[in-house]
Amino acid sequence: MRQPSSAIWFDGYVRTYHELDLLDLATISSLPDFRAESRAQQRFRGIQQRVPPAGVAPPPMSGRL
């Protein structure tokens, strides 16, 4: 019998979690440092999302005022 697509997706998700995420988590030696780094990365991503990429002109304001 064929598995539904949701079951196939979930199997892949669990496999990825076991093969990749747990290996990454096993390398953490200091939980406080890990948390601080995670918070810093989140703040940096927030700043990146608010700042337009260099060399890209903002859209014109004509017609908006």
C-alpha cells in the first residue's frame, strides 16, 4: 500500500532531524553561549530585512503622495 504524501514528508522530516539537527546540537558545548549567539543572529536578520540591499534604488514616490 502506498503512503500518503503527508506520511512521506514526515518521514523525511524525521530523517533530516536525526541525521543533521541532532548532530549539530551535539556539538554545542555551552548552552548560554548558544542562546546568546542565536539571539544575536535573530537581531541581525531583523536588521537585514529592514535595510534595502546596496545598489538598489527605492521605488519612486510619485503617485503615492
